[in-house]
Amino acid sequence: MFTGILDGIFNGISIGSVLLLAALGLAIVFGLMGVINMAHGELMMLGAYTTVVVQNGFELLPNKPVFSFYTVNIHLFDFYMFVALIMAFLVTAGVGLVLERGVIRYLYGRPLETLLATWGVSLILQQLVRSVNWVLVIGLVLFCFLFFGAMTLLSRRADWDRLRGWAIAILLPLSAGIAIVTGSLLGQTYKLAVTQPWFGARNQDLTAPAWLRGGIPLGNYQLPSARLFIIALTILCVLGIYQFLQRSSWGLRIRAVTQNRSMSACLGIPTQKVDALTFAIGSGLAGVAGCAVSLLGSVGPNTGQNYIVDTFMVVVVGGVGKLVGSIVAAMAIGITTYLVGSGTIALWLAPIKPLADFFTFFATSSMAKVMVFALIVAFLQVRPAGLFPQKGRTVDA
Amino acid sequence: MTEGFGRRKFILYGTAALGTSVLLKACGGQPDTATSPSPEGSPAASGETIKVGILHSLSGTMAISEKSVVDAEQLAIEEINKAGGVLGKQIEAVVEDGASDWPTFAEKAKKLIDQDKVATVFGCWTSASRKAVLPVFESKGHMLWYPVQYEGQECSKNIFYTGAAPNQQIEPSVDWLLEQYKGQPFYLVGSDYVFPRTANTIIKAQLEAKGGKVVGEDYIPLGGTEVTPLISKIKTAMPNGGIIYNSLNGDSNVAFFKQLQGAGLGPDKYPSMSVSIAEEEVKAIGPEYLKGHFAAWNYFMTVDNPANKKFVEAFKAKYGEDRVTNDPMEAAYIMVYLWKQAVEKAGTADDLEKVRAAAIGQTIDAPEGPGVTMESNHHISKYVRIGKVREDGLFEIVYATDKPVKPVPWNQFVAETKGYTCDWTNTTEANPGKFKMTGT
């Protein structure tokens, strides 16, 4: 019984920490900024793909131990995960920045449009990783260079306002044409070398270094090291975000803008910069989460979709705008999922026959999910604003 | 907001949009797609070419698996064309994307039959997509070739099944496990949709008949990756080891094997038998996680015979040295040849009744082995093999039948279909797709 409880708590927390890590970025983007970012899962996917790229990069390194001590050989490869975490953060934060500047900033205060636009972005990102190849990249870069370069040059002219429309009408087809022609010329000259997709539609092989694959034996039980790693990483991320929001000056600005945007703007806080930064950090955290969940799951174009519903669930149950809400909600959902899904509750209730039968019915992975969702719906009926609702009159964004 | 969408702006953006779209149109049509517009109303074989449809998911969840099947089909078509085509005509493939969406499959099937007037369609992967197009092919009296192992319990006049029926994959693998691991309990794991649920019903009935013991059964939502509760349950149900029978699909497989290893459930004490992990999937999951686990198929890339050598070499030459071949790809490859043989025997590609009749009894020297034959129940006889994952991600074949096993689409372990059989050469029966066996 006692080991059963410990087992339940550890497994519940490990499910919860995956949920929390995945939801942390969203808690910031959705919770603090009020942006419904449907592309959050795809940002996680980009983080996972970054991990694959870093892994493949490290595989090219000489397979020679950098440090040997008796039978312990430490390879450089064993540490790629740390590099991957940092790279994943930087790459997805960059993508998030572009996304915010390019799409989302025009849609603040229009949740429905944001939802549709970010959903579109998520589809674009999925198809992008499927079909990205050298031709596509060169074509895109060329197009951006020509189009935006020319626009920037022209915008220096005094009569820019008058020219603007015609400039777009001429430049858009022109630069698109040049990019497409160059692309198809490249494709015909170098054939498969440039037209072959980098990743393609299939899942990527991501093999964690040996120390993250096994587990720490504990009696007849084994603690999976990937799970421990994720729990540690989640704690680290939560502490980091907390410190950043509470202690740094940018954190202060973010909190100020969250509470009252117009007043913050009046007092000289650059709200646009704050928005961009907040979104970039939220996206970067999604990348870190993507890197971490790739230890447990698959890396493919659909990886993100497996998490998006769960992450929104965590943020909504926790209460929009409160990080602590997300933490409690993730752990509660994790532990409930485990206890119901593994049949532990049914085991505990074995003396009471009808109740035990009821929980045995729900003791499969898919039925446990049904039950958790039902509980969440019931809970939101009682407390529509979640576990820790934001108080005061500033909630309406 | 205040200024309207003026005429001037409209013209400007209109011009921009038009210009761009014209350019895209002009430069689109990538060199590798085989699709081309067809003249309306021409029958499949009337022109210079015979048109066939290829209907698989090239986007969405299933694209991962189905893309390689398309590759295999196109390889077979290319080879046939190089060797002179069918009835002296070249085959022209019309590729349609089912987009992992079942209504889209039905819609594209209609399009291929009505608009493109194809002679036959090669396609589908999931049972759901096959069930979605089945009414289309039956109502139009058309023909589909289906290359994937499936749960059986179906026998359509309009479909030729070149993947394994349960008695050619699931049943022999359970028998093999019962013999190899005497007295060990079974735990059944699957994704939550029709194939794993039907497969597990069959396995449970079979184990009950043969004295095996099932200690648990669990289903994960399609694409789900949280398998912690499942792994604890396996451990609780079989503390001293046991057999995991795995019919998970797609992303869940990756999560399952990664976390199984993390929890310390290795193949020495917890051997698993998988029915949807082939060479492609091993590559994507990582051989490190799968080493020592088993899979049941009819074909492995490591099968040693001249036909397979030729197939693997041709495939690698066309698609790249790092590509692997697997069971559904092999089934897809031979079904194109079986169709070609049937058309040649019938002397026509357009009279589907004649082609159907000619297809029965066609034999091919397949990569999986010689003497693979299309039976009168529209399923083919196949070799049964069990493979163990090697370090390099390919399979070491640990068990193989020495001759093809005849297909039994209606399962004989399940009470509802016990005694049913199917024979499309027998036209006297009222419902030749499903009737009681005589003499049993």
C-alpha cells in the first residue's frame, strides 16, 4: 500500500511535469497576454526538430571519449541534450518573435481572429517541416530579400505613401517570380541533392544518450531517468520564470502591461517591445518543452498536435493569468490521470464492489482521459475562472 | 477601419494577387508529380496509355507510412513501363492525396473513377479509409487493390487484398509465442480504433481455445503519448515477466518503447510482439529502443531470395541508398504486377468483370517468396515470418513458413463469423462474399 502511494505520487508528478513543462509557455502567452496560440504545439515540434538536428550534428563529432576514468567513458555526445535545450529555446524564441511581429501584433484584442490565424500558422509549420528542402529555403530567402529589401529602399522616398500600393503590386509578383524561377532552375540543375526534403513526412529517429535511456533501480522498481530529467527541468524552468517575472525589470514591465496596458503605456513602458519579448519567451519555453518531450515520445510533423489540447486544459483549469494555477492544475491532472488510468483507485476501492467496478471500467488509458475531461468540465461549471482566478477589474484584456 | 476598401486599392491588390497566382500556375506542376489533366470522358485504355489511380495519404498523420507505399507502387509501374507496358500500352498513374481524412478518400475515389476513368485504383492504408471507399467501389462496380495487413472480417468483390489476413500474421505469431514462452501470461496493448480492437478479440478467442492466459488489455487514444499508467499496469499484472502483444500505431509506439526501456522492462523478461512495426518504423523509433523485440510480418527486408534482392536494389537505386523496404511496400509492389498479369490474361483493362475473373489464380514470384497466389476470396496466400530487431534496425528472421499460407478472411475463432467463408468464383450462391462453409 505504502509503495503503491509513493509509486502513484511519483508517476503522477512525472505525468504532471510533462504537462506543466508543455503548458508553461502557453501559460505566459495565453495567461499573461491573452493570445490564444494554436501554434504552441508546433513551436514544441520545432524544438524537438532542433534537438534532432543537434543530435545529428553531435554524431558527426569524433567518437572518442573526452574523459576516461576506469570503466567510465564520457563522450561529448552524452551532453548534446544540454546544447539542444539552449538551441531549442533560441530557435523557437526566434520563430515566436517573427510570428508576433508578423502576425499576432495586428490581432491583439481579437481572440477569434488570433485563434484562426495561429491555427493557420500551425498548419504552415507542420507542412514546412515535411517539405522543407534547399530549393524551398533558397527560394524563401531570396523572396524575402528581394521583396522586403526593395520595400525598405522605396520607403525612404518622400512620396512613399502614394507609391506603396503600386510598389506591392509590382514587387510581389516580380520577387515571387524570380524566387520561383531560381528555385526550379536549382532543382533541375542539382536534382535530388537540393529537392530532397530535409526531414520528410516520417518521424525522426531521436535516440537519447545512454544515461537518459535507462533508469535508477529502487528495489524492484525503476525510476526512469528521462522522467527524472524532465521533473528537474520543469522545476528549473518554473523557478527561472518566477525569478524573471518577479525580480527583473523586464519582468516588472511584463506584469505591469498584463495588469493595465494603457496605464503602462502612459507611464512610458514600451508595450510593443514587452509584447514581443513576452511572446518570444513563451515560444522559447515551448521549444524547451519540445526538446524534453522528445525523450519520451515521437518527433514528427504531428508531435505538436499530441500536446496542444492538454496544454490548454492545464492553463484553463489553473486559471488564466496565474502561473501557480498552472502548476497546481498540471499536478492535479497528472495524478488523477495516473490513479484512474492505472487502476490504482479501483484497487483501493476493491472492498466496495460497485465503486470498484465503476473505476475498473475507466482503468484504460483512453477511458481515463474521458474521465479526466468529464471531471474538468464539471469543475469548470463550479469555478468557470479556474483554480486561481485573477481578481480585480483588470482581467478583461 | 474607417476607410473602405476603395476601388484603387482593389485594383492594386487584385493585380498583385492575379500576377502571383498566374506565376504560381505557370511555374507550378513540380517535375515529380505524375498527375496530369486528362481529356474528359476517355475510357482508361482507349488512348496511348492505361490510366490507373493511386490513392494514399500524402499529407496528415498517415503520410508517414503511406508515402513509401506510393513509392513502391510507382517503382512497379516504372518497371512495367520500361519492360513495354501492359497490352503494349504504357501505364499512367494518377496520384491523389487522401489527406488522412476518410471522407476525402471517398471523394477522391469518386473523382478517380468518374473523372479520370482509371482502369483500377491502388490505395488506402487504414481500415477506416478502406471502409470509407468500399461503398464507392461497390456502387460503381470498380476495383481497388489494398496492400496492408488488416483485421479481416471483410470480403468484397471489388477489393483485392494483398496484405495479410489475421490468419497470416496475428494467429501464427500467437501460436509461435505460446510455443516459445510456455505458460507466460499475455498483456494486450493497442491504439483505440478498429484494427487493434478486432485483433485483440481474435487473440483472446485464440488464447482461450489454446490455453493461453490474458492478464490485461489496454487501449491508448490514437496518437497518445502518455503511457505511464499503462506501463505500471503491465508491471502489476505481470511482476515476473510476460509477453506484451502490441498493436499500437504511429506516435504511440515511439512513446511506448522509449518509456518501456526507461521503466526497465527489457525484452529478456518482457518480450513484445508487434504487428505494426516494420523497417521504416524501427528507423524512426530508433533501434536502440527496440533491439530484441519481435515483429510479425510476411516480408522483411532481410528475406534472402533473388526476387527480393532485385526489389531492394531497384528501390534503393530509385529513391536513395538510405531507404528501407517493408511489408506493406512489398505488398503494394506485387499488387501492381498481379493486376498487370490479370489484365494481360483478360486481354483488356476496361472490362472489369473479365479482369476480376482473370486475377484469381494469378501467381507471382514475389520478394517474400515464390508461389504467392491470388485466391478465389480475393486475398492472397502469403509466407508468415517473425523477426527480431537487430542492432542495425533490420530484422533477424527467427521463424518462417516454408510455403505460402492460404488466407482466411472470416475469422474462425470469433463466434459471429465461425464457419463463414467467401468464394468469388462461385456465382450460384446468393451472397458469395459471406456464406457458411459446407461440410463443417
